[in-house]
Amino acid sequence: MKYCEKCKVHVTGSWKVCPLCQRPLTDDDSSLGKKDPFPFIPTVYHEFNLFFRILILASISVGIISFAVNFLFPDSGFWSLFVAAGIACAWISLATAVRKRRNIPKTILYQVVLLSVFALLWDLLTGWRGWSLDYVIPILCLGAILVMAVTIKVMRQYISDYLIYFAMEAIFGVIPVLFLLLGILNTSIPCVICVAGSLIALASLWVFSGKNLWEEFKRRLHL
């Protein structure tokens, strides 16, 4: 145990300075072995240390093997660069999900934006065939809508959170509508399905929680 000469208090644990006055502590051998009163709370990386280490090793291994095979068969093009870019995209997406894990709506929004940007870049770098707009972004929006619907049902969100989900579902439904109106799609089926899914999700929210949503909306706008 440590002792603070200024505050006249004993401090347990592994503190080197006083938590009250920040002065250096002196040793007090009369109470060795006491536990730290502040428990150690592991971060996500510490909690899943082995899992992340395996992922890191697997990513590095896949990247090295890809470059090695590409070097042995150079006539096949520089496809190993796309493998490396895919690994980098996956890690950026995973890091974002871990950092924003406590805010589910923000996590969903960040993931949709990130994956959409990655899809657009890949489509552009591979000669632009439009598959990112035709399929990837509408599927991502529809997937986000389904995830939000399940989250609301399973986690029993507060009514104030419902407004956030309501707005996000509307946004994810509007994006495919813009694609349809601008006429930039090669096929409209995924976008139409996404818009229909968004409308159904909005309708279900309004049917089952419409009154509470309206009261919360009026409270927020001071109506």
C-alpha cells in the first residue's frame, strides 16, 4: 500500500501518484497485497486478443501469398493489389464497427457509407460497369433497414431512438429513389426492392409506434 504525505491517506493498488493531489506516493509495507479499488476493464482488443491476432496473421498471410503468386505469374495482371486493397477495406470497416459499437445507428450509418465508397472506388478502378450503383448500394441500404428493424425488436430501444431509426430508414429509402430519378442505373430491380422495403419498415414503425413517435417529434420541436 502507498501513502500520501500531503493528503494523509493510504492508497491501495499500483498507484504511483496520489489520485487526489497527484503528488508522488511513499511506500507503506504494512498493507502489501491489497487489491486495486478500481477494477481493470479490458478493451475490446484485450478481450478478444487471440481473435484479433489470428485475423492479423491471416490478413498478412493472404497478402504475402497473393503477391508471391502474382509475382510468379505476372501475365495475369496486378490482381494482388486488389487483394491488398480488399484486406485494407475489411480492416477499416472492422475498426469502424469496433469504435462505434456502443452507438448502433451510427455504426450502421458508418458501415453503409464506408462500404458504398469502397464499392464505388472498386467499380471505378475496374473500368466502371455500374454494379456498385445497380446492386451494392441498394443491397447495403436494404440490409441496413433490416438490421435496424431487428435491432428495434430485439433490443427494445427507447422511443427517442425510434426517431433516429425512422429518419435513417427514410434516408436509405430515398437514396435508391434518387438513382431511379437520375436514370443512372442499368437495372432498377434492386433499387425498387430497397424502396419497397424502406416504405414497409417506415409503415411498420408508424403503425406500431406512431403515437409515441409523434409525441416525441412534437417534444423535440417544442410544438
